[in-house]
Amino acid sequence: MNAPARSPAPAPRTPSLVEGEFVFTAEHFAQIRALLYEDSGISLPESKATLVYSRLAKRLRRLGLTSFGEYCALVSGADGTEERRAMMSFLTTNVTRFFREPHHFDHLREHLPGWAAKGPVRLWSAGCSTGQEPYSMALTVLACLPNAAELDIRILATDIDPVVVGQAHAGLYPDDLVDAIPADMRRGALKRDGSGWRMEDRVRRLIAFKELNLMQAWPMRGRFQAIFCRNVAIYFDLPTQERLWGRFADALTPDGRLYIGHSERASDPRFCSDGLTVYRLEGRAR
């Protein structure tokens, strides 16, 4: 008598990179990493797999999805544009505080009077997160130039994440964050709003908050005396960083300044060091 036919062995299960509620494979990670890079220029190393899982697993539950395969199909599809934006918001890190790297603001303060004496002053906070950086810039302007309201001084504050841009525009912060602002700068710059503090209109009027992806075309036509882009380029690969430094050089006025993060280096040959993580544009931008 012939032996009964054996059922084919089940295909081996693709191992999950992270132990958890959902299977999260190397293929899932690769798809998400590729989309994030395409949309924002951010390059995720494999060491960030656990972080990606932990942040997006919450999103899967909220959307009622049962697998990362479903999620990858959603964000890769024609109808996934909004979810891709949400994914980018979940995966980008917003670590900031008022007057972070205080020597940058001391340096800015030294140069503001000279710039203002020559005409309009334009400053840019590129990667403004929840607003502490551009508000620190504005407070520095007001401390240095008490007549700033009578001068042509504007600060552009941009970020790729619309959620944090909205928070920055609101200008509302709890006590523990406001404590980092020097006491002499707080007077007349903040007002009580519930359990927190809101920036006064005289501070807010100096700043225009906009959503902007640094990897896409920049709509600004004029040039800037100073650009702050700190701890943003560290999330990009080297070719993307080099393109960004070049574009910043093009966007600065002659002798303009670029302020960057402590672990970053501006590689464009038109820049020369002008202090700790401060670069001066030599000559005229292209």
C-alpha cells in the first residue's frame, strides 16, 4: 500500500527585527527607510530599527492595521501621501531648547548691529522644530537692538513637520522650558497663558513660521545674513549634507554666517571657520 502523500512543509517565517506585537522584517524597515529618504533626505541606519518599530507600532494600532505589511502598502500607495507625512512626523526627532549652544547667540549679537546699520536683516532658522531656536534669535535681536520694531528685521523659521510648525507658531511653553531664557530677556517678552507662558506679540512679529522641506525647492528669493541649521544635517548621508551646505552658501549674503550643530562640519569650500561651529561665507556666494 502506498504511503499517504506528505503536505509540503510551511515556508520558513521571515524573522522579525524586533520582538513585539507586530512582525517587523528587514524588508519592512527597508521600505520605510527608502520612503523617508525619498521624502526628506533623512538616512536611517539599521540601528534605528527598534526606534522605527516603537514609534510606528502605535500608529498601526491607531489605524486599526494588523501588520507592517499593511502599513507599508498604505504609505507606498497612491492614497498614502497624508500618511507618509504623518510617518515622517513620527520618525523625526525634535530635541531643542531655548538658547541651546549659547555661544551662537553671543556671536549673533556681536554682528547684528553692523548688519542692521547697512539695511534689511534677514535671518533663517532652518529646522526650527517647536520654535525655541527662532524665538531665541528674536529675543537676541530685541536685546541687542531695542528699536528693532522700527528696523527691517525678519526671521524665517521653517521645518518639514507641520505639527511642530503649528506648535512653534503658537509660542506657548511650560515653566520648565521657559526657565532656560535669561531673566533679563523674559521681561516684556512673555505673558502668562493658563499654566504656561506665551510669547508676546513684539517677539512673534519678528518671525514668519513656514513648512519647508529642505530637500525641495526653496521659495525664498533674497539672501540671509545668518542661517541657523543645527543638528539637522546629522540625519542626512554625506552627499545630501554636501548639497545642503552648498545651497546654504548660495543663500547667504557675502560675509554671511552659518551656525550648525556641534557634531557637524560644513564642507563647502566657500566657508571658513568663524568660531566654534560657526562658518563665515568667504567672498560672494554664487
